[in-house]
Amino acid sequence: MTHIDSIVETDGALILGAGIAGLFTALKLSPMPSIVLAGTRPGLSGSSAWAQGGIAAAMGDDDSWQSHAHDTMVAGAGLCDPAIVDLVAREAPARIEDLIALGTPFDRKPDGTLALGREAAHSLPRIVHVKGDGAGAAISATLAQRANAADGITLLEGFHAVELAMENGRVTGLFARSGLGADARLILFRARAVVLATGGLGALYAVTTNPLESRGEGLGMAARAGALISDPEFVQFHPTAIACGRDPAPLATEALRGEGAVLVNTRGERFMTAIHNDAELAPRDIVARAIHRQILSGQNVFLDCRAAIGADFPHHFPTVYAACMSGGIDPVRQMIPVAPAAHYHMGGIASDAQGRSSLPGLWVVGECAATGLHGANRLASNSLLEGLVFGARVADDVRGYLQAGRLRGTPPAPQRFASPAPPVVLRQAMSRFVALERDADGLRAALDVIARVEKTSGEPALLNMIAAARRVTAAALTRTESRGGHWRSDYPKAAAKGVRTFLTLADAEHIAAGDTARPRRASK
């Protein structure tokens, strides 16, 4: 057995991840005790702080939760869970009120009411923003400040979780690494309730808008422990990452197109009008594939904001403006070069309406979870909302579950490990074969690359990334249709009836080995 340097126990909850989902869950649990583990400074780690668009909620007098739910169902391309969609849309306004009460400085009109923006596939303006494109950063900062001052919350920085601790089929904590090299320590955190809020897997792709720590490790840890994974093949590519050579690629928020910015190719043609009735405000997968095909045909693609936003750009969208200027682009006077990039994972660890995974003792919240809200294609600005709604639900469920008393025994420790970045060859294979357009030959080629990478190291951190990549690829191979964010050039039509994917570690390994029998599915 590998030596455990120390054991930290709590009678409360252990939350892995200090983005919006993790911090909001901890605040909703307070004053019940919780430990929040973060790789970097809470409020700055993960994708939450990078989110530009805002949060969707039916806050307008002419809006309704039913309209929000309808738009979500349409965008989800037949795979949304209607009950989950309804509860999220119903509870959305209350979660916005929670954020207001916590001090989030949402944009407002001169009369003091919330300023609501419109984004792609929403039938009405219902997006709450902060300084146009700074919602994620502002909400993250607000929650981190509140969590630092809250009773019962312990925020710990600089920990890299590697493996879930299991006893008799139950999750009882996790192993995490602290320090580097000879100073590295392996610590066992023990808790009766473990919450994963670890974000997505965009950094497994060579071109992504996600921070490089979004490597699917939470999903991988849960899968390796035996958790059921749902809909992993559905990866959303943001249509308008700024093509300026940076990794990760800065994002040109969808709100720009909501304000009237248009997409044009090298010839100056506005190509989206011929593809969808909503043109630039079509669902993201349609816009992303249209841009992708323009690029494949030899065209560059640009987002032209000059007429729609012009001189107001620096004030209305300061985050995007700064990103453009740092890349030598003045969006007031120049068009912004854009390209699709891996952005959001609709799939994840299967969870129910309380955020419970299939493993006793493990709850999941945020992008690492698959609640059934997003279906095959996430509706714009529903992601932060999902983290808030299920953060509150997880907190309620955990509060009702926790009881006094300590756990017995000490689970065996994993082997010590380094903290590798995703291998370049893996990221390249995911971007080449498991991206916007897929086919059977490419997906099998990706599985071969994943298998070769797996043989190079037994480090748990890398095994977690491999587990996540294999599930996305294996599920994509078995879904012989095109739907939402999943497009098969060899199966370009959608099946008559949409069904969700549910698979385990064993299912994915059978598929990777050549057994393409369909994994367990449930009709929706």
C-alpha cells in the first residue's frame, strides 16, 4: 500500500471544485460544515470565471418558465428530460434572486430593473449579464467572497484530486495530491458526502475555450469507481472562438450575435442566412458546423461587429474587447477572425433530480454532471443556471442525509503520481476524429490513439483523462445517427426517436475492443 501522508476528516460535506457550482453548493449548505477543495484560488478556477454570456431565467414581465422550458427542449434535439427541464426553468428566477441577495452586480436598466439580453435559440430576452460579458467572473468573485466569510465553509487551495476513496461500494472520500516533486504529499479526505463539481473536458481537445484544468478528471474518477456515465458523446463546440493562436482560445460571446453581429467569409458573404431561418442566432451546433465547413472549403470566417456594436464595443463587451486587442484586433474597426472550439460537455456523470450519482455517497453538480437538462445540444446560458439550480438541490439533499459520527477504516491509497497535462497526441486525436464531424473510421482511430496513450503511463491523473476521452469516443461510435452536438458524416440523419446513452466503464471498454453493441439506453 502506498503511504498516506495525512488524513483529513469532516462530519460535513467534501466538495471538489471551487467554481460557481461548488461554491454555491457550499453556501447553500452553510452553516453545515463543508470542505471545498480547489486546484487554484477559489473563484478563479475552472470554466465558471470565464463564462461570458450570462444566466438564462424567465425574469421579464412578458416571459414565462414554460417558454424557457420550451426553448430548452427544442435546442436539446429530442434528448432532454422534460421533468428536469421544467424544474430548472421553474426554479431559475429564485436562483437569480439568490445571487442578487449575495451581491452579484447584474446589469440594470435606468429604471433599476434587470437588463435582459437575448441569445441564440431563445425566443425572448432572458439573459442576465454583468458588464455585458463578465457574468462568470463577477458571480465567481461574489460567491468566493461570501464563501470565505461564511460559517462552516473551509476553502483549501492547491489540491489535485486523483481518485475516489471507496469502502464496500460506497464513496467515502477522495485522495488528493499537494505539493510537487520530493515535497508531494498524498492526503486522504474523508466525508460522509462527497460532491464533485469538477467541470468539463474541453482541454482534451486541441482547440478549446476551456481552461487547461478542464480535463474530464472528475468524470474519469467517477467512471473508474464504477459510476454510470450518460450522454458523453455530446460535446458542444462554440462557434466563435477568436482565432488568434492562443491556447486556450479566447471566446467571442454569443451575446455579440444577439446584438446583431454577423458572420461573413473571406468573400464577404453572410452565409448563415442561407442555412437557417434564425441565421446567426441558430442553435450553436448548426452555426459551428456551418463555420467549420466554410473553413474546410478554404474560407476564413469573421464576426463583423462594426455596424451592430461599433464604438460601444469597449464598454458593452470589455472582456472580448481586451482579448481582441491583445491579439492585435480592434473589433471597433476590424472584423474578428473566428473558428469553432470545444466549449461545453452536455454529457457527464449520470445524476437524478437531487444530484445523486449511481454511487452511494457521491453527488455531482455542474458541467461534470449529466442531469438530462441539455439533451443533445445545450441552450445558451443554461450552463451556469444548471450549476445553481442543482447546487441548491444537492445542498438540500446532503443536508437531509448527513448525520453525526465518523467513518471507520482507511481505504487503500492509490499509487503516487505526477500531474501531467493532457498528452498532445490525445488532444490532436480528439480534435481530428471526435469533434464537429465524426465517422466510424475516425472514431476507431481515436480509440486506438487512446489505447496507445494508456499504455505509456499508469498515473491516475492520466488514467482519469483517458477514461473521459474513451467514454466520449465510444459513445459517439455507438450512436449511429446525427443529433444536436453529435454529427456523423456516415449517418447524417437523426433517428426517428431520440434515446439517451448510459454506459459504464465495462461498456466503454467493450466498445473500444470492437464490440459495438449499443450501451444501455433509456428512451426519452
